[in-house]
Amino acid sequence: MTETSTTLPLRAVDVFEERLAQLSDEFAGIARERAALDAREARLLARSAALADAMADSLVSHDETPAQRKALIRRSTCATLAMATRASEQTLHRATGDAERLVADAPAVLRALEDGRISSRHARTITDQLQDIPVHGRAAFLETVLSIAEQSTVARLQHQARTLRERLHPESITVRAARSEADRRVEIEPAADGMAWVHLFTTAPVAVAIGERLDALVGAAHLTDDDRTCQQLRADALGSLCISGTTSADQTDPEGRRSPIARPVEVLDDIQPTVNLTVPVLSLLGLSEAPATLDGYGPIDPETAARLAVNAPR
């Protein structure tokens, strides 16, 4: 009797899992290679900064102070590197500062990046938290946070690193909070397509209270069957509060129903422009779609510009 062997066809799920495992291994390999390149770039940028500092006295007139000489040659160095990569000088300046902190203050983190055990975003999260810790308190922080980084997502690391920093910081949080409060500010960052970011840096209680206030307004707005998302409603409520001093969601009709939160186009009617707004006359007349120019921002759509122009005092 002759024995025969049969090979059962692989199930589709087995084929999928095998190929997915291969792709996953390759994907992880690419991430490790990218991390190693990021570490190499950090070392190069740190060397470029050291070279600039070393050559500053030889290349820049001594009519300038030592600090000015270093600043000038560093700016020139960043400009050269920026041209080589078609990046902005500001981007290179910021990257160089990050690289210097990583190389000088956190060599263990740099080695982990070189080995592909963490990503550049993990490394930046650590150095961002590290820079406000006095030198004598950094070793304990780095030893603990690095082991967390190797096992965590960036989001989880950000939370745990911040908590760890508070626990291990040798200086009282009361002292640090009083010092940091002096840095509170509002920054406006232009974005694409007629949008912009407003960044508020303030004390934690004020920030949390603002969030709770917006959540309360959003909760009331949902009772009116509003079709906007929670994030859209939060943004619209904050804009309405800042520009109009109130929001329609605080108001009720005679039957006790809340008014919906004003949309951005409705809030425009309360704006009296005090900035320069340049509008092509044909766009103002509705005969062209050429964008207007909002001073300090850039191009905005002609319809928005026309609504602003109606309320402009001149």
C-alpha cells in the first residue's frame, strides 16, 4: 500500500496574518532606521553649533559683544543648513537648540534614539520636560522616564513625564508656579485656508475653568439639535464669548428654550475691524473671487472680507 500526503491549502486568515507580520516587521525596521538617522542629525546639528561658537571670534568683528558674535555666526550657520534642505532658518534654529539639549543634557536618551528604542518625538518630549529641572535633579528623572519611554506611546509618555517631573523636581511647585505665571500670553498662529490658531498660555485653574465653561455651553447647545460637533461648538462658543462678550447659548426665549451658539459667520457682524484690510474692488462688488489681504494674517476669502468691510469705521 502506498502512502500519499495531502497539503491542505492555507486559509485566507493565515495568509493575511503571515503577510501582515512581514509588513509589521519591515515597518518597525523603518522606524528604527529613522530614529537612528534622527540621532545622527542631532549630533550633526550640535556639532554645527559648536563649530559656530568656536569660530565666532575669528569671523565676526570685535565691535560686537561675544554674545552678539556667537548669535551672528550661528544665524549664518543655520541659514546655510536651511538652504541645503530648503527649510526655514527658524526651523533649523529650533532644531539646533533641540539637538544641543539632547546631546549635552540627555546622552542616554540620545543612545536610545540611536538604537531605535525610542522615536525622536519621545526624545523631544523628554528634553522638553528636562530643561526646567535643575542639573542636580536630572539624573533621577532621566533614569525613570527613559524606561517609560521605551514602553509607551508619545501621548502616555507626555502625561507620565509631566507627572514624574513634578514629583522629582527639587524645587517647590509653588515657587515654580509663581515664576511661570509671569509667562502667560496669547499667540496667534496663521493656518491655511482662511483659518488660524489662537494659543492661550495661562494658569491651569483658568484653563480648566474655560474648558468647563465651554463644555457647559456645548451641553446646552446639544439640546437644540445642533448639527455641529462638540469641538466645533466649543470653538464657536469661545469665539463668540471673546468677540461679543457673551454667547447666544446663555439666552432663552419666552418658552425657556436656549438659543443656538452663534456660528463664525454670525459673529463677524460684531467685529469692527481696527486692522488694515485690503480688498480688490471687483471682489468687494461680487464680480471677482480674488482674495482680500488681512494685515497680520494674509489672504482671506472675498465674502468674509466684504462682511468685515461693512463694519469698518474707515
